[in-house]
Amino acid sequence: MKQFKYVINGNVYNVTVDHVEDAMAEVEVNGTPYKVEMDKPAKKQYVTIKRPAQAPTTPSGTPVVTRQSTPGSAAAIKSPLPGVILTVDCKVGDQVKRGQKLFVLEAMKMENVIPSDRDGEVTEIKVSKGDSVLEGADLVIIK
């Protein structure tokens, strides 16, 4: 239910849209109900569910779910969602710590920091600034 307030020629109209289906709307204007036929059918509205940018943490600050890696094994940090790489904040040979910012990814007009999920050395960077990436794409390899 949406509510609107219009002032037309000094007259106040409180409009409540109760229900919309196709080209018909049920509205109330100053408490009087009306059925209104619209020129164009109402657009379908979709709700976008956003994933958390970071894993939940315990009161001590450690992630609730940790990904264990075998010492010395190389593994990729993957894109958590599709978007465009805005910044690359690491280079090959860098020693990185868990939680350190590696990339900034723009997705749905929001900037998302992509952190390292482990300590290690950057052995390969798979993307550059301005690249479009899909969800699950390898961004960097850390050994």
C-alpha cells in the first residue's frame, strides 16, 4: 500500500493505492474508494536480495565459517558476484594477510571490497582494472 499527498489548486488530496493488478488499481482519495483503469498495465516489480559483503564474524572478530587451505597450496580468490573491477590493490609477489583488501568490485552500483581469505603470496592476478567478471570467476591466485 502506497500513500501520496497531492495539492491541486489549493485542495489537498490524500491518495492511498491499495491494490494494482494489470491495468486496474484500487485507490482511496480522501477516504473514498475508487477503481481506476490505467492507460498502461502496471510494471511488475522485483525484489533484489543482496548477499552480505562479508562473512559473519564472532564477537572476537574471526569469521564464523573459515576456509582451510593446506599450507603451500595455491588457491584462487573468486568473485562473489558479477561486476566490474574498479581497483586492483595487489601485485604479483605481494605478501598478503587474511582480510587485506585485494580488489574493489562494482556490482549493482555499489562498491564491494574483495579481501584475501588467507595469508600468502600473490602468484597470479587474473583480472585488470575495468574488467567485467562473472560470479565465481578467479580474480587472483594466492599461494
